[in-house]
Amino acid sequence: MSRALTGIRVLDLTDESGQYCGKLLCDLGADVTLVEPPNGSSVRHRGPFIDGRDDGEHGIAFTYFNAGKHGVCLDLDSVQGREEFLRLVANADVVIESEKPGKMVARGISYDQLKRINPAIVMTSITPFGQTGPYAEFESDDIVCLALGGMLHLGGYHDSYPIAAGGNQAYLAAAQFAAVATLLAIHSVEEAREPRQGRHIDVSVQECVVMGMENAIQFYDLEGVVRRREAGQQRWAGTGVFDCIDGQVYVMAGGIVPARFREANVHWLIDEGVEGAAQMLDPRWASQDFQTTEEARRIFHDLFAPFARQHTKEWLYHEGQSRRIPICPVNTPADLLGNRQLNARGHFVDVQHTASGKAFRMPGAPYMLSATPWKAPGPAPLLGEHSRQVLARAAGTEAAG
Amino acid sequence: MNKFPLSGVRVADFTWIGAGSFTTKLLADFGAEVIKIESADRLDSLRVSRPFKDGVEGVNRSGYFSDRNSSKQSITLNLKHSEGQALARRLISVSDVVANNFTPGTMEKFGLGYDAVREIRPDAIYLAMSMQGARGPDSSYLGYGLTIGALTGLQHVSGLPDREPAGTGTNYPDHIPNPCHAAFATLAALRHRRRTGEGQYIDVAQTEPTIALLGPTILQYTANGIDASRTGNERQHATPHGVFPCAGADRWIALSIRSPAHWNALLDVLEASGWLRDSRFNCAEQRRESRLEIESAIQRLTRERDANVLMAQLQAQGVPAGTVRTARDIVEDDPQLRHRGHWVTLDHPEMGNSLYNAPPFRISETGVTPSRPAPLLGQHTDEVLHGLLGLGADEIARLRKDGALR
């Protein structure tokens, strides 16, 4: 069966801020080669590690984000490495990179230089703040981008300091937008008549984080209200985290949801014999403004919290959903592996890990495409695993050409 | 050459609320002709959600709605009316992409499921993005970004270990993971169609992209048996790592100290003295062992400082540091976002000048976007029915009178 991104050859020079971009391309059929420095990508040594082994071949993030890619080692700061890289570029469609602005120029492999070798090349550059501007040279990390992009200020409890979301969400946001941008550019290049002209894409991690501000920007722009953190309390009466026997549930029966979901939740409590629940059918509860009052939050809490505490998260989930109420368990990773819906969809896949000789279960298709399905990747490359093969092929192409 | 990549691609857009609208915004901002099918009888709930221009409620006044719908056209069709459905089919027959984020079965109820669409438009790319996917025991379940954050594990791994899970404080999956994955899949399907002429059905469960992002956390369980939980701002790769108070109310600076050079530069800028200067703290492991004492000491040294001044001083010495920006700060005070032209002011027919996000990347040879504000409810109904579908004014008036265009 043909694949959506068949024939697209990608050179992936990124570190942790970009490797998910290459994964997205690879898993739909692009031929992705991870180009690492001679001592390997820094992500190889980012913990945690499979079996706790920090030997460059057991990094969990590396194993996941690079599954299915080919691996080549090149010293891009050397003359020979640069020449070998340019030979690869001559036969590539996309270069993804996450070096500091100016580094690719200094190496003699900037977009303008690559364009001379391959005028149709798409180069996707992912940096914390973009290629130019007052912060372009800043040092960064995921949490620094979350801070300057605004999401950090919204994360955490109403009475706490700001708390970063788990799992490098700033870098991942950039990798995702970079993947979208790359396909937009490929679309332009492939649609164009000869001679095809490539594109340079400038992705800023900070700017990608800003996209996660939800309605906070508009609250400031239109109403002059600066939104703050709000975990640890209901966002609107009826919307928030509640403890149950074995963890928590998130119920969303207030705020932007239609009135019927909010009312279904009230009827649930009435059916369960929760005394006083009927007061929440009073017309004043229909207003989002009333739902943000202390009074409304307190009333909802005093009625719903004792009820939730008597049940498991699975029971509350399925019973609530059968009543058309948006309620979900707060799942742990282990819960996800046992989730009946994900398993019915065959979401998790087993991917081989070369160094241990074992296969490990990991998230699979993030979408199902009927004609060009997502395919489970092969293992992540060992350091330099495909160097000889890939570089010889590039040299051969040049000799033949 | 300022042509947009997707000019010539038409999208019949049945999406609403968060994730769906953000997906088609990405397509619209890059030149696709996105026609949003709405109904006054079944309003996109964001049209009636705060914030409103000047705080005054109205279906054309919500900023929550407008930012997600730049560059689109809006028509109103009553999909419960047979003639409304017939118009939707005609629109689909001239569209390349058909998008929705309803619960499975809803489009089928309107006669607009994939099988029906394929009859009308064999090479259509049909994007369905329900909460949990088109099939499976929980496929009819309801959700929003916040509950999806809980279901996918993101909520569980975000927050303090000894308190309830905090999550991101936003409907995060709606804003980045789901729109990016859905747009990426749609663009991949467009490429396949360009090469083969074949359309296809795309099923995005609004849980799976966020789970994909948590791959390392899942692998930590499947490979090592560790069911990971939240760790506040603590991370293995850097100490100190987190936020430190600065002068003013709710003002903070984020730091990530990963090397002896970062650590010593931090101490220099903060003019630290005494035990913090012990050379053993050049070692990351030693800093981790004394993490709480070190963090308290650093807090005492940052507390009186202005966050932006401190950021500039630290960055000048090569220390990864960033002010924790509020929404106001990133609109008014961020020179980098201003340099990139991230904020675009567009003149909306009812809201006047209001702020929109530009896409967070720049593509060379491509124009500045967005340039058109969100549409009023049904603003383009006549224009689309006449201009695109060729209906006469009398026919449109009759359909309106019959309730097909509500």
C-alpha cells in the first residue's frame, strides 16, 4: 500500500526540540535520516533510561522520538563532514535543524548555501525564539520557553507559584507546528512548475507556546482581564478535579458547555439521592458569571465532592458518560495501557529496541488514514548505524550523476 | 511571490468549538478557502462564551470564537432541514476537504457521513475528529480539552506531587496537539491525492495526539514499570529548575541550570556569597542533594529583583532564564514577539480592531497572515450560495423563508 509521504527524503539534524517533527514525517512514510554529531545526539543521554542504562542506546526519549529513522554520524564542523552533508542535501527534500541562529551559516550550510546545491530544498529551522530579533541569541530550555510564551503563568494552583506542564510541552509544540509548516512548504514546492523553488521555515518555540494561551490573550485584549492560574479550585462551578476512591475525575458540567450537560449532571446527583442538588436547576445557574462566584463553587463542591468520594474513577466515568456528562478519569500512564477504548483501536504498538533485543509498547497512530495508514516504526538507530550505507549511496549517486 | 500554499483548496468546514476550528484556521490562514457551516439554532458555543468585546455579550463579539476563525467564511444552513442538507451536499461536491469534530454518528444523521460524501465527491478528504475516534466502546463519549487532558494522562503528570493534578490550566489538547496533528494528517492526505487522485477518510481521536506526545512517559511504564506522576517543576536534567519570585505581585523568573558555567554565572549575577559558593555545588548531583536549601537561598536573592532586568543580566552571562510572562506581558511587553509580528490587529465588522494570533512560524516566499477577521454569523451565506453554488436571489429568499438557511 502506498504511503502519504513516500519519496520525501528528510535530513533531521535536530535535538530534543525537533525530533518529534521528524517522527511525524517518518511515521507517514517519509525517509528520515537522523544526522548526529560523531559522539551522538544529546537526546541519547537524556534520562530516564531503559533499565537505567545511560550508554547512549537506552535513552527513553531518544528511543521513542527516533524510532524508524536512519542514523548517520557526521562532524558538520569539519570540511569532510560538510562535504558529505552537502552530498546528502543534493538528494534530499527537507532539512530540519535546531541549531542556534548563525551556527548553520558559520558551518557553511545555511539555507542560502543549501539552495545552491539543491534549489528545491525545504529547510525547517526550529529555535527557542526564532532566527532574528532581540532574544534570538538567548539561552533557553523548555521551561524558559513556557515562561516567555505565557503558558507557565497559567499552569499551577490558584495559591501556588507557576508550574510547568509535564513532558517538554514547549519543545513538542514547536515540533508539531514545524511538521505542519514543512508539509505546507512541500505542498508549495511540489505544486509549482519547474524550476521548483524551496522554502526556509523559521519556527519559534516561544511563539508556538503562545498558541496554547487559550482565551487569555482575548480576555486581556477585549475585557482587560489578565487570567491567572486556577488549579485546586473549580474553573466554573461544576468544572474541575474531584477526588474519588482511587484517584480523581475531571468533570466539566459548567462554563462553556451547553446547558443540557450541566443539567444532566444535576439530575445525576438527584437520582443518586444527593440532598439539595435540585437547587442547581435554578435559572441563575445558567449564567457563566454566576458559575464563577464563590457561592456557586462552594454549593457545587459541597454537593458533588462527597458523592464522588464514594465511587471509583472508572465507575464515575462510564456512569456519567452514559448520562451525557463530559466527565473523565484523571488517568495515569498505567491506566492508559489498560484503557478499553485505546485498546479497541489498537492504539499501542510494540516497537523493537535494538540494544536490548526487546520490544517495548509505545503510543501508536495519532490518526487513522484509510488510504495511507500510519505504520508502526522500526527501531531507533544505533549510533552511526547507517553511516556507511547512507554516505556510500550519496557518494555513488554523485559519481553516477 | 506571495501566493499562499493552500490557495485553490476548498474546505467545507463543519467543525466548531476548539480543536476543529483551530485546525481549519491553520488551513485558512495559509490560503485555503474555508467555508464554515453554522446554524443560529445550534450555535458554536464559543460564540456565546467570554471574553466579549467591551464585555458586551453577542454572537459576533466573542474573542474566544474570533481568534479561532480568522480567514474563514461563515454560512448558516439548517442541517435538520432537507433543503439545508441538499445545500451542504452541493457545497461538498465542490470542496476538497470536509471537516467535522462532532460525536460519531452526527454527520451521518445529516446524511453527510463519509459514505454519502464519497458518492458526491469521490476524491474528498474527509476529516473526522471526534473525542475518542469513530469506533470502539467509548466512541460516543463527550469531552472538551480539559477532560481530554485528564483522560490522556497529561493532567496527572502536571502539578505538585502532594496536591491534586493541576494540568495546564487550559483546554490544551484543543490548542496545539489536536489541531497540529489533524492539519498535518490533512496535508499528508492532500499530497497523496495530488499524486494518485485518491481521497480518504481521516479519523482523529482527540485523545491520541496528546498521548503520542507523552510517549516517553508511557515508555517509562512499559519498559521500566514506573507509573510516572507529577514532580512540580523538578526535572532530572537541571538543578535548580523552576521559578523564583521577583519584585512585584505574582512576578517570577524561570531558570534551568544545567552546567557549572550556568551555576557560577547565576551566583555572580545574584551576588551570592557564603555556603552557596562551595565548589562541590559545581556538581549537578551535589546540587540535587541540597536542592531545597539551594532553592530557598536563590529565592531570597531573586525576590527584590525586577524579573526583566534579572533576565537580561542572566542572559548576558549565558544563563537560561526567562520572565514568566502574563497574557498582558506577551501582548504589550515582549520585544521578541513584536519583532516577529506575532500579533495581528484586524478590523472586525462588529468588534472593531481586535487582536489575532499569527501562525507561529514564517515560511519564506509566503505572505503575512491572517489578513481577514473572523466572520459574522452567516456573513457569507448569500455570497457563497450565489457565487459558488449559482443560486439566484429569488431561490435564496425562498430557502430563507422556508427555514433552510437558519
